[in-house]
Amino acid sequence: MSSSKLDTSGAFNPVKIQLSETQLSIPTADIRVRKSGIEFLSVKPVPIWTEMTVDLYSPETSRKVHCTGVVVGCTGNRHTGFLVSIIFMNLSRQSQHCLEELDRAQSV
């Protein structure tokens, strides 16, 4: 004797996840360079632990440097804006040099 029951609960259906791609274009003057990352003001909040890719442009060489980082802080509100802090991961020497150039350019 055997019996079977068809599962109609939906518990075993595949889960659909949609991620919205956000692209920000921020002027160099609005970015604060930190030791291993950057801070900037955004009109939209960015969730903490979001992985982001950032293209930085060196003012001296005009080369694009591609960095990957993680959002470690996002404070503020919709009226004053959100201060987003990103820490870069696995920076190459070239990328670190570009950050130092940006920091020097801002200090002048």
C-alpha cells in the first residue's frame, strides 16, 4: 500500500531574486579619499555590505583604475544626503598609487 501527495504549498519552487544595478557618477571634488577607500555624498542610500566597483581617474596620468570595495557605512537622510563610506579590497600597487595621487590633488 502506498500513497503520495502532490505538494501544492509552493515551498519547493525556485526563488527569484532581482538586483537593481545602481550607477553613480560623482565629481572628484565630492569624493574624500581615505587610506583604503573613499567617502562621498549620495542622494540615495546604499545598503551596508553592498559590493561596489569604482572607476577612479588619476589626475596626473588620466588613466582609469578599476577598484572593488564594500560599503561599510551609510549615514544621513533624504534631506541632507547620505554619506557613503567604501573600503577597497585587494588593491594593487597601481590602484593604491592612484588613491595617493587623488589624496594629494585634494590637499592642494
